[in-house]
Amino acid sequence: MIIFIALLTILVSGGLTFIRLVRGPTTPDRIVAANAIGIMFFSLLILLTYFYHSDVFLDVALVYAVLQFADVLIMARYLGRKGTISDDW
């Protein structure tokens, strides 16, 4: 029951964060929202590992976490090279 509540909470907060991703007034707001959704998805995969008693979800979650970290570094480097942060992608 607790896992079901945790899954539901993650899904609801992910939906609210997606609204921030779409409506975010600035580019940094959108980047933070995308990163937060990625963390929620990672947490969802970890909970699914426990719920289904399968290690496959854990393997996928670890690979996803490494790719998400690389994505954040790439976005930071791109915005740092640009010099200014604007709303243009």
C-alpha cells in the first residue's frame, strides 16, 4: 500500500512539474523542471524494482541516471558558452 501511495505521489508531482516545464517563464526554469522530472522517473523505476521484484528495472534506472547526469552537464556547458541565458532555444 505504501509503494502504491509513493507511486501515485510521484506521478502527481511529475504532472505538476510538467506544467512548469511547458509554462516556465525562463530557460533555467525549464531546465530545472526537466531535471526534476528525470529524478522522479528515476525514483519511479526504483520503486518498480521493489514492486515487481525484478532487477531489470534497477539496471535501467542506473543507466538512465548516468545519461541524465550527462544531459545536465551538456546543458550547463551550452548555456555557459553562450554567455547569457535567454528564452531562445
